[in-house]
Amino acid sequence: MFSGPLSGMSNAETLLDNTASRIANTSRSLPGTEGVQLPADKVELTNEMTSLIQNLTAFEASSKALEVEASMAESTLSITA
């Protein structure tokens, strides 16, 4: 019964972790600059932040769906009791 929202939360968590990892590891290496951290391209960072927000929203939606399913199950149990 709860597999849909839990699967959605797990998927969103994986995507959040991947996005956060890409943000943390964003740097460029140009010839002759080995070992020097260069700032990330702002467009890439904007894309990653957009992805982060989308994945967070997906996680929140799955969490809310889980709450609704739990409430429905509780209501069903109280009706049949």
C-alpha cells in the first residue's frame, strides 16, 4: 500500500544526493592549473540548484502522499473495527 510514496521518496533522495554531490564537486581544470580550484560556471550551478529544488519538491510530495495513505488506512481500520 505504501510502496508508491516510499519508492518516490527513495528516488527523490537518490536524485537529491546526486545533485548535492555534483554541486559539491563542481570545478574545472584548465591546462596549467592542476590543483587550483576554479569557480563553477554560474549556468551549471543554476541548473543544479533548479534540479535540487525539483528533487526536494518531489520528496515533499511523496512524503505528503505517504501521510494521506496512512490516514486513509487508519480511517479504513477505524470503520471496520
